[in-house]
Amino acid sequence: MQTRTQAMVAGLIATLAAFSACGPERPAGNSGAGDGAGSAAEPAAEPAEEPATETAGQIRVVATETPYGVCAHLHRVRDPGERREECRQIASTGIGRVRFDFEWWRIQKTREAPLDFSHYDAVVADATARGLTVLPILFDVPKWADPVWEHLDDWERFIEATVARYGDVMPEVEIWNEENLEHFWKHHPDPGNYLKVLRAAYRAAKRARPDVRVLFGGTAGVPLDFIGKVYELGGADSFDVMNIHPYSHPIQPEGNLDAKLEQLRALMAKYGDAGKPIVITEHGWPTHDARVSGLNILRAGLEMARPGKTGWRAAYAATSAGANGAPPTDIAESIEAALPPGSSVEACFGARLRERIAAGDLDLVVYPFDETFPADTFDEVRRFVDNGGVLADLGGMPMWFAVNETAPGVFVNEKDSSGKSTEKYRNSLKISESAWWIDGALPKQDARAFPTPLARDLGYKGDPAGERVSRYQTPALLRDGDEFLPILETEDANGKMVAAASVTRLDGGRRGCVIVSGAKGRGAAGSAGEDGQARYLARAMAIAFAEGVGQYFWYEFRGRETDPQYSEHHFGLTHQNFTPKPAWGAYRNFILARPVGSRQRPGEWRDGAAGLFFPQWTRPDGTDAGIIWKTGRPERMALRFNGGDVKFRDYTGRLVPSVKTGDGLFQLLVSENPVYFEGAVLER
């Protein structure tokens, strides 16, 4: 029988053989050129077929402890042939770890039933046959064992049996997924109850295999309060590896990922746990359809706010950048198409928005469709509304996540927010929001809301089956003279009609109007686009390893893509049919540039004031290498290296031209498109 080590080496040989088909000068991927010009590019290379035979002398075998992982729903793929193909495709990218759910309910239907691992035996066999190390997420309890913290004996038996069965095929196990969210915890999230579950799992896993590494369940975001409470309750000795999902989409990684990791490390140090490894088992940016949703609500709301008005002068107040750090013009164009003839929409960052408001040439400000808002320009927007302007916030919960612009086109979330910290903004505009966790009578899942008679009279045209909504508004904060006009309504558990989209006319409209919608957008605001996804992947991975992260898993390998406007279906490195996106090539090229076994160079790796980032490492063969990019506008820079013949490639694998001057400097165009360098250490 083939040993685990033999299987791993065989898989690595096949993977590296696939890389060798590219050659050192050939491009991989299909993103735009690395000069920031947005020129056309070659099609992506298809994942290479493995050769029928290969000898170890033809390739360089690397260590099997790879930091490179990906999430893949292998356990949900019904066709074994399709599942094996997905495993092959993952391995061909150079990725060595795969993460998927190990659902207890699927393994043990009743308390009396024996544990049946047959389904997972097949899935694990397909993954390991391609040399992939499996990271199981142990959670999702059967109904008979819910809540799990009241069935810890059964939980321990499940954990111990799982770890014992799969041995070194699974050197690590993850205890739950995003336990700080009710969606996955299935109850109100509670650090104390999670610690009971984590502690029991740790005991059981170590009984089965003392050397297994137990991961904290990957948290949604970096919830310092939740993690801190687990530490406060004595949880440090109940896991070996800290684990987070520090999503920031649609915002760029810079100023977000690095800040969150540093805050987490500081929290761990507070409890004497700073030396423990940190891993990221989910991270990514989606590429769903860039059309903006909710425009029919916007049209009806504008007609209610300012009946008969045409020729709107509007600004889209962006909280994420488009190509080359510029405002996202595609979203502005979509909004403009929905407005009456003669209207115009400009996508703006903070300085330009302030300029337009000060000049008095705006009638309408539109906030993003994803529950974010630019907090650093809110005072100007509030005065704009007080002076008769119209504000539209159609992203679900209005003004829920505060975002600040730290440099032109570079945005940072104030913090992981529950909306409490942004309540003052909503209150100042008399917005009273509600949802099922605020009012238990409101629908917990997506409800269907229908236009009011007034909205229908104004020509509202939407989904005949009703609009899907999950957020609501009330007139609770209004005063005499203010008007509250529902656009969409639905019925709560008490039979009362509640507004799911509305217009507030402050002082009858004389002080301005606010349009709000609880139909959470599924469109453009959260989309990075395919080229943006590839750029963010390379930059996020470089930041993670510069911050000392031990493993990085992209979410996910293959997109589901059944809903073109739903972000969750479009995080994949490939499309549903395995056609690679530019991000597939970007991940592959990152591994080629920073092979398994590379060591991160210590020292400074960013200049925040200049928006410049330059993490560096040493490859296993001793070659110095690194990556460089900057946020905002591209800039031609003079870079000094410590000698050597430096070679530059962009994140698609193409050679990038540079000019070496007589004084040892290299002139290079540095932009948001990351560029790899090899052969010397960058000294600035």
C-alpha cells in the first residue's frame, strides 16, 4: 500500500511537472498588463494535464508543509468524477491544502446509530490521491445533539472517532465555522458556550492523536470582543492555532487585513498567547454581475421625494475603488441609466464629493449598495440634506458600516461593527431601522415586500412576486411636519404592515429627503471584477505572510454561479465549469514566486504614507525575491536593489520592462498591479 509520504511526493511531482509546462518566460493567467494601462491580455492558460510518466530527477521536490490552501465544497459534489476533477484542478494550481465541512449530521443520523464515514472516506480519498492535505471543519450537529454544549459526551465521541480514523491525512482539525454568527452557530453566539465545545473537542482530538493541531473555529471577521471573551474565560489552552476570516470586500486589503492582524496579535499578547500561530482559512473577493440592484426603488423614491423633477445632478459616494484606484464609473453609469432624461451621475471619493457639495451643484447623493457609507464625509452630506438635498441609501441596513478614506481611493473600515457605533449617523437623519434581531415580530428570513398604492401610481415596476427584503424602517424618530412615505411593505407576525423601503421628507421635504431600502443589494457594490479579484489575491497573500500568517486559504476554488448577482456564488478562482479566472493564474504565480519553504525577510515592508508595499522573502534555493505595488495612482519610481541582475514579472507572470540606470537604480512603473522581483533585496 502506498504510504502517506509517497502519496504526497507523487502529488507534488505531478503538480510541479504541470508548472514546468509554462517555462520561466511564459505568462500564466489572463489579467491586464502590469503597467497600469489596462491593455488587452492573452487568454488564461488551462490547467496543465499531468504527464503519463515523470522522474524525480527532472523536478525539484519541495516540502509537504505548504501554507497554500483553498476552500472547496467537495463533500457536496454528487458526481465522483466531477469531484475527482476538482481535486485534480486544485492540485494543478500548486495548492496543497483543501478545506471543507465535516458535517456531524451526515455521519450520525441518530444517537443510537453508528458513525458512518463512508461518504467522507470517498471524498478524502479523492483529495489525498492528488496529494492534497485535508483540513476538516468539524461542526453542523444533528438535530438530536442540538444544542451541542448540552451533548458534550456525544460530541467528544464524534471528534475522537474522526481524528482517529483519518490519522495523518488530517494533521489539523478546525472546530466550527464562524461561531460568532447565528447563521452557523444556530443559536445566539456565546463565547462561553463555544469554549465548552472547543475545550471538549480539544480533549477528544488529543486523546485520539496527541500531535494533531486543533484550530480555533474560523471567525467571521476579526471579532476582538468575542475572541477576547474566550481568552478571558481561560480558553488559551484549548486550541493550538488561532484562525480568522478577515474579509474586507469590496474594500482593498491594505489598511484592513494588516490592521486586523496586528490588532489580533496585540489581543493574543494581552493574554500571554502572542507566540501562537495565526492562520486564515477563508478570505476572498467576489466577481458577481456589476449591475446595480434596487434601481426601481430609487426611481420611485425620487418621484416621491421630488415629484416631476428631471435632470438630476447626482454623485455616487464610493467606498471602494475601481480600476487603477479611480472611482467606480461602472456603478455611476448604472445609476444614471435609471434616472430621468437629462440627469448625470459622477462617482466620487471624499475630496471631490466635498467639492461638489460646496459648489451647490448636486441634487442627489447615492450611498453604496452594500451597507457601507463614507463616514468621513457624512457631516457634509448631512448639511446637504438639511439644505434640501436628497440622499439615497439602498443597501439594506442604512449606514451600518462606517468606512474612512485614508488616502485617495484607499478605504478602511472603522471596525467590525454591529451598527451600534453608527447609530448616531442614522439618528441625525431620523432614520429608525429595524430587523428580526431588533423586533422579533419581523420576518427572520427574506420576506417578500410589495409596492404601496402610491408607489404603483408612480409607475413602480419590480418583481411581480415581490422584492426580497430583510431590513425595515419605522417613523419612530420623526417630528411634526416630517413625512414618512413607504415604497414597499410587508406583513409582520402580528399582521401589521411594515415598511421595507421608504422616503422620509424632512419638514415636508423643505429640509431634504432620505430614501432607504431594506432590499439588501446583491449587485455591483461588492464586486471586485475578475481582474480586481486577481490583484487583491496577490496583495492579500503578500500582506498575510508579511504579518506572520502561517497558512492562507482562498474562498473558494470553484464558483457556484447559479445567481449572477449574488456575491456568495462568485468567489471562485474558476467558474463553475472549471474555466479559470485571472485569480487562478494569480494564485499559481504567487506560489511560483514564493515557493513552499520560502522564509519571509524581517524588517519594514510598507510605507503607509506613500501607499507603497514591498514584502520580501528568501526562496528555499537562497534566491532573494519579493513583490511591490502601491495604492492610488500609478507612479514611476526609482528602486535601489543590493546588486544582482533583477528580473520583474507582474502578477499574471509576464516579464515587466524596467530601466537600469548607471547609479544602480531601476526605474519601474509601480501601480495597484503587483509586480514580483527576484535576484536581489530591495533597499528602496
